[in-house]
Amino acid sequence: MSLWLEDFSALAQLFRRLRAEGVSELRPHLQRHPEDLRVCTEGLRVLCVNRMTLSLFGARDQAHLVANLGAVFRDDMLDHHVQDLERLWRGELSYESQTVNYTLDGRRLDVRLSVRVLPGHEADWSRVLLSLEDITARVQAQRELQASERYANGLFEHSPVSLWVEDFSGVKRLLDEVREQGITDFRTFTDVHPDFVERCMAQIRVLRVNRQTLRLFRSPDQATLVARLSDVFRDEMRRPFTEQLIELWNGQIFQQRETVNYTLDGELLHVHLQFSVLPGHEHDWSLVQVSLTDISARKKAEAYLEFLGKHDALTKLRNRSFFSDEINRLERRGLAPLGILLLDVNGLKRFNDETGHAAGDALLRRAGEVLAKAVEAPMTASRIGGDEFVLLMPGADEAAVEAMQAQVEELLELNNQFHAGALLEMSVGRAVWRGGERIEAAVHRADTMMYEHKKAFYAARTHDRRA
């Protein structure tokens, strides 16, 4: 231990003078009169130091140390020095503090300082014992720990993905209780007792979330988010959470899956979830990290691509690929009878030639609107060619198909009343498939009828022009 015996009597005299001059608070006075701070420092006279002091500060002897005290007590030590002076000013004749000194070769020393005015010298402070404990290594370790914590906290707070730190110990207790009851088939247990899943969900305790979590779920702060977790985890999320419980039951403490959550304003979020029981907490699951990556945009793109794979981009009806798959499915399952209505837009080529393809596309979109309005599940409407459409009506007989044709013709009339300009007219053919043949044969019969109607339409138009 570094020991210093010093004489503070000059400091005691200065304090008495300042009090006589009406000074009541030392720090403000020293800030206004820095020359008095210099007097305070110079009034501390070193009488004796021990060998450990010389070794600690790298001094040859006491004279060498005393001659270089300006190099020992400097920089960030000065603020600590004022704090120590204030304690003496308040009459604390024995105290401890932490401060900074420097060795004679410039190395920083963090030290724990203990100061005591020795008994018998309380009146004049002429004998004061100071002890210095070198705590540089400990303080450096604390600094490194704080830097590490700041680094880890920065990674957590500024992560581009949503991070949650949670306590799953309540969930583990519930699972352990079920296991102790002799349950072995946990999946069946959750099917029979769906309330158990709700109980487990209620046991999750959110300890901390990062900034991206608040942004993602549109929450002003963590307290609001935690208070409204029932709005975030609901509906479609329950099934993935059940699967998560089943995996935990089977010992899988690291998991990942796609699931859904909701923002606080009700928007559906598709997320990729990664769940991990943190090391050292495997025995009780009291510390778990959950990361959520927003994949909503990807899901929308996938859904759109899937839509395009089975739908016509122009009319939004089903496309030919869907139609082919659907008739194969209906035929394979033998779902007769099947009503078929085949439709073709009349005069589309001439309309395109005279007014342009943009106007022709608008006419096709109107056809899509009419047919989409006419069908309802399990019926489907598909665009299978440039101007050709087909309605499939599972369970429909001849009367139902005729009724559908009449409904389509009525909707066409209404559509033409709503849209000024070009008339939307369609030739129609119908058939019913009752099994015993391929569905394509029934489609061909409807196609033949449709073309007969189309020939009659063009023949009538030619006759009208001649007349």
C-alpha cells in the first residue's frame, strides 16, 4: 500500500480565512478564484512516503517524487481534488474516494484514496495520513466490460431485425408439469387441450425489445407493446406457436420458422422467426432471444407470382394453365355433372385494328368483370385464349347452364349500358359433362356451338351492312 504522511495546516489556515471572508460554498469560490485552488494544492506538504510509493510512481527517492508532483497530480485528477477539498471544507476529517494519479513516466494510475487527519491534529491538520491503493487493473477491466456492454447494446438496439429478450421459464414449468403427469404424446395433448397453448402463451414474459421491434410493430415504446401483446400474437399465430411448443417438448431449444404477427394498427406481418435459449439458461429457459425478420414483401411477391401462375394478368380471371389443371382434377375425381360455358368476344380483331390494342384490352377487361361477377365458388371463370373464355360449373346440369348463360347475357347488357362507346358482345356455347368421356370432348361440343353462334353473328352483321 502506498502511504503518504502530509501536513495540511496551510490548507486549514486558508479555509479559516475564506470562512472569515464570508465564503460559504467552496467549489463556486474556487471556480471564480482559481488562484486559491493553486494555494490549496501548494499548501499540502509531503512529509514522508514509504517505499511502495516510490516504487508505484517510479521515483528514485522522496526528493525526486516531491520535485515532480506536478507530473503526478494533473489532468482529470483535478476535479477529484476539488471534491476532496469540499469534503474537508465540510469537516470530514476521514474519507475515501477514487481518483487518478500519474507515474513519473506518464502512466495513468487509477487509485482508491483514503485520507485521515491523525488523532491530536484535528485543530490544525498538521498530520494527515493518505493511503493509495492501485486499482488500475480493476478499473481497466470495468472500462473494458462497459465498452463490451455498450458494443453489445449497440448491436442489439441498432440491429436491422426485430430482437426480443424473453423469459420462457413459466412455459418450461407448464411443460414439466404435463410431463410429470405421464403425458408422452404432446401433439395429441395440445389437440385435446387447446387451452394449454393459451396458458403457455400467457406465461411468456418480455424483458426487452430493440428499436427495430418498435418500428416494425408501430409501437411508441416497449410498455405499450407489452401491454398489447394480445393484439400482436393472435389468430393465425396460434398454430405456429403450438409447433414451437412441440419442438421445445422434444428438446429443440434453437428453432426457426415462418409465422405471422400483427402490428398494433392491425396490419398482418409475415415474419421469419429464430428462437434460441441463450447459453447458461438451458436448465430453466429464463433467458431467450427471439429475432423476427419482416418477410411481408417477399410473401406478397410470392403470392403475386402464384397469382400470375394461375391467373390472367389482364382480366384477373383464371388462366389456361389453371383451366387445364382444373379439368384434370375434376375428371380424376369424377365430379360429374360439370356444366361448361364457352364464350368468345365478337369482333375483337376488327376493334383492335380500328381503335388500337389498348381499346381492345379495355374490352377484354370488361369481359373479365362480367364473368367474375357471374361466378361464385365452386364455379370458375378462365381466359383460355386471346378472346376466349370458359366457365366451369361443378354440379350444374343443362338447366343450370342455360340459367348461367342467361345471367351472363343480362350482365353484358348492363355492362354496355354503363360503358359508352364500344359494345361488348360474346358468342356462347354450352355443354354438360356427365362422365364416361374426357372433359375435353364436352368442351369441344361447347366450342362447336359457340362457333355456330359466332358465324350467325357475323352473317347477321354482313346482312345488315348490305341492307
